[in-house]
Amino acid sequence: MLEASYQVRVAGVIPAELLAELQDLTVSVEPPETVLHGSLPDQSAVVGLISRIHGLGLRLIEVRRLPNDEDPPSPPHPAR
């Protein structure tokens, strides 16, 4: 199975100890959420990430598999 790209939304800010484990994912903070983007090798890795998030007591908002041709969205720019 080929790697797939995912978007994972978590309420609040992810602790530094988990961020250290997520070095292959792009992390953006969009208050009041943290959004992770990146490729995971298989469903086992997705379940492992969800389990780790749950184990830290964080509230998982959304896990979405991105279409193969969709790049992770850029964080919104503040209004001027």
C-alpha cells in the first residue's frame, strides 16, 4: 500500500513531547486548534497517531485522508 497524505485536527496545542515524534509532519497552529499535515506509511501509523493523541488526553477533532493530488492547504492569512 502506498503512503497517503492526511490532515489531523486536534483541539488546543500539542505538547512538545508529541511534536518531537511528529518531525515528518507539518504542524500549524490555527487557534484554537493544531493542524497536522503529512504522509503516513499505512493505516497502522494512522491508528498509532490517533492512539498517541488520545493517550495524551487531547481532543481529536478530525482525521481526513487527502486526495493524492491535493497539497496540504496553507494556513489562512490574517485579514488586514
